[in-house]
Amino acid sequence: SIAKRFLEPGGGGYCFEQNTLLGAALRELGFTVTTLLGRVGPPDRSMLNHMLLRVDLDGRPWIADVGFGGQSPLEPIPLEEGRVTQRGFDYSLRRDENHWTLTMHCGNESEDMYEFSGAPHTTGDVEMANYYTSTNPASIFRNTLTIQRVTPEERVILRPKVVTTYRNGVRTDKDIEPTQVRSFARELFGIELGDEPLLFEV
């Protein structure tokens, strides 16, 4: 059902679905894959609301994550402290006593994206985190929308009040009204959102 959701025209989803599908494909290809859960938002107030993958290759651990959106890495990054560059963005991992933190750097902009412990999680753990994240009224995913397209030239992100474009390492924000989201989704991404109220309009 997840494969159908993504591979048919007009499909989409978020990290729990995207990384579940990627993990299944990698395991089918023979990779050693570990499911991890992380926190997006203030660590002292956020629940486990993000899924990512650890992939071990030739004795070296990597982070693979196709589900974060926004300014996320587009390629795997080594699970070790340090900085890597991908298409005009720098990403760094730092480790404290209990957690790893992934940070994005673009020009003068730096932003912590999420933290994770590195401990493996079960299918049941993922089911619980996914249920809360997708259904609880306090979850950010019940109150917003993100659509993203990445090409070799630029990265375009649509959110309810802003269209963000990254090109040649420069960020440009265009403020919009929530009522314009449908037209921008159609114009920028070829996506029809329908006439039903969107989550952030309810």
C-alpha cells in the first residue's frame, strides 16, 4: 500500500511512510538497515516524531533519510561527527552524552533539524510514533503542509504561509496567504489539493 501511494501519480506522504519504503527496498537489495526514531523541535518538549534509517556498509554506519523534507540531505551521510557538503548545503552531526544532532548550514543560516539516540526501534515503536504524529491534534503534521521539489538547480518548498527557494546557496522567501496554497501547489508542483478543507484551514 505504501509503494502504491508513492509510485502512482499524485501520491505522497511523510517520513514514516517514505523511510519505511526505502528501508524495505534497501533490505531487499541486501543492505543491513536499522530503523531509528528522532525528535523534531525542542528536545525537552518534543516526542519521537521522525523516522530515519541507519545503513551499515563495509563496517561504516551511514544515515539515510528521504522523509524529512525542507532542507534535508539528499544523499546518505556518515554517522560520525563532522561536516559534509551536498548541493550547496553543509550538514554536520554532533554527539553529546545521549544523542546525535543533525544540523543544516547554508550561507549564514544554521538550523538544527532533529536529534536521535541511535538506538534501534521496532515496528511497534514506529507504529506508535506514526499514530501519534498523524492523529494527535497537537502534532505539527495535523496543522500544516509541506511540498518540496529538488532539481540540480534549485530547491523549492511550499508551506501554508511561504514559498522558499534555495538557488546557488541563496535563500529567497515569498510570503503567501494560506488561501493561495492550492494555486501554488498546482503552479509549482502540478499537484491538485482538491476542494476539501486543508488541515491548517480547519
